[in-house]
Amino acid sequence: MSETRDFDPMELGPEQTDHGAVPVGITVDQGRLRGPQKVHAIAIAILPAIGTVAALWIAFTQGVSTLDLALCAVFYSITMLGISVGFHRQFSHRSFKTTTPIRVALAIAGSMAAQGSVVYWISNHRRHHQYTDKAGDIHSPYMDEEREMGIIEGFWHSHMGWTFDHSMTNALMYAKDLYRDPAIARVNQLYYVWVFGGMIVPAVIGGLATLSWWGAFTAFLWGGMVRMFLCYHFTNGIDSVTHIFGTRPFKSGDHSTNNAVWALPTMGEGWHNNHHTFPSSAVFGLTWWQLDPGAWLLYGLKSVGLVWDIQRPSEKMISDKQKVES
Amino acid sequence: MQHEIIESVTRVQAWMVSYLGNLLDIPHENVDVTLAFDQYGLDSAATVAFTSDLGHWLETKLDSRLMVDHNSIQAVSSYVGEAFGTAVPA
């Protein structure tokens, strides 16, 4: 039914001994894979941006249909919930339990963001938690390997720059549990099927609904390109924006922030200082006003028995952490 | 000489069986050396890291595409055993 939590997902690589050096063994030389990796990084950075410009130009000159906007909103929500609830809360942190079909659905939905396969994403994310904002963190705005950065370079590096030319995180050190999980290992291998499927399905819906090739094309632009553009920048903003701008109610030992603006479009990820303080919590919004759609989905699924063991810090744990601050 | 190569191939194979068994948490006797790596759920990130660790054991640097060009434990160990001969650790 579900994975047992037989390890701490955040303590997989060697310990950080000081702020100076990248710990040994956390990356592997990807050799000839470096080329395809760079092509993927450039493609996801540029193609959805071009598609978005085209979609907006068509919208301003000829208008945009309600169907296309709805396809964008629905596929955006599916993809971002796949990233936040699937890739992040389930696979990286094991912060709740659920059935295999739901885990597969979440892994497919997250793959549609084209931010790398589930193993790639989780390996990088666990490494980010282990060395947050220190040497070894793959996408910190403060440190690029062993080099400190200024604010502008740091923003660029953490938002997009890191994706183009990084050494590959050692997936066998950081994501062994995913390879041991046959259903998820299979979803991982079929990564490009989900990426292209996420572009084709909205186009098919648009084409059938309007019975035209033009309808298929604009649906592809809105449900595929615009959706991926938004997913890319809102997700990457969790690495850049919410490590620079916002409040730090807890002393989490890094630069993570809470940012209300970023919270809603990222399905609750914007409460990033909460998350770095309580990384094993499935719930990111810790007060009633901290909107956390990812947690709403989890409690919804829990009410019908499809999700259980949702981790959340107790009030005492939260107030103890706040005392450390004051 | 032929005998030494067979021994080297056997040692590489045993190392890889043990590595893959530990990685996937399956009993070593259940590891099928003829099965392609993707049948075990591995992707390129996994085979690159697997190759890197095999290289550490052999104290050399192996081509990152080793496990693409030789897509099973049997194929890799035949190739590596022959190429490295007596240099394969006991």
C-alpha cells in the first residue's frame, strides 16, 4: 500500500563539515549525459516562454476562448499539485501516506511540469535540504558550489542558472527508495511520455471541442506552453524568491522565507520558512490564514480514506521553535 | 590467460550482483545477470552513478555510457573483465 519510512530522507549524503567545501560523493560526473541535460534545461527555459508570447499575441489580436483559459487553469493546477503534493511532500519528504494509484497519479502530474524526472527532482531536492544555502546546495541564491554570490547573480543562479550546467546529483545516494518502488521507477523511466502527454492532451481536448486545428493549436499554447511557463517560474521562485524575499518567523538555520504572494500559485509552497523549519510536515500553512491548497487536497483525500498519516507539527513544537527565535 | 580472464569476469559479476542486490534490496540469488538494466527500473541517472562506483572499485574512470552500450550485468562484466584482466580487485 505505502512506503514505510525506514530512513530520514534528509540525511542521505555525508555531513556538511564547514561552509567551504562541497561534500565528497554527492555528485557524479554525468559524462556524455551533460549534452542532453543542457538541451532539456534550455528547452524548458525557452520554448514555453516563446509559446506564451505567441498565446498572448493571439489573445490581444484575436481574443482568447474561455476553454483555453480553463485548460490552462486546470492543467496548471494538476501540474503544480503534482509538484507540490507529489514530488515535494510525498516523494521527497514522505510526509503522508497514500495508495499506489495516487502515488502514480501524483508522479505523472509532477512529471508534466518538465522539471526533470521524479528521481532527478527528488535527488536535487533532498540535497538542497541537507546543505541549504551552503556549499553542496544545488540551487542556493548564496552559494554556487564553493563560491559566494552577490544578490543579482544569486537570484539568477537559484532561479534558472543552476539548471544549465550542474554536476548530476548522485541519484543512488539520494533516491534509492524510488528505484526500490517498481511503480514509481516505471513512471520515472517514462518521463518524456508524461511531458509530451501534458502538451498533447489539452490540444486534443481543444481540437475536439472546436472541431478545428486552430482550436487544437491555441489549446496547446494555453494548456501546454503557458501552463509550463507558469509552472516553471512559480516553482523556480521557491528556490529564488522564497530564499531572498519575505519573513522569517522561525530560525531555520538558512535563508528560507515565508512569502504570502508566492503561496497561492505554488499550492502552499510559499510558506517556505515553515517548510524548512518542519521539513517532514505535509502541511506548510501553519495558521488558518496561511493558504495551503496542497494541504487542502491532502485533507480532502483523507476524508475519503485515500490519504493517511499526514505529518504536522504540534502546537508545542511550533511554539518551541518560536521561542528559539525570541 | 584465458582462465584468469574468466576469473576476472566472475569477480566483476559478483561485485555487480551484490551492488544491484543491495541497491534494490533484493536477495543476491534473485539478481538475473542477463536482464537489461532498465528492466530493473534503472534510468540513466542510476546507471551513471552505478558506473561511477564500479570505476571507483576498479580504481579507474569508466565511460558514462558503459551500461548503455553493455546493457546487463553479464554484458558489462564480460567487457570489463576482459578489458581489465588481472587488474580487477579480488
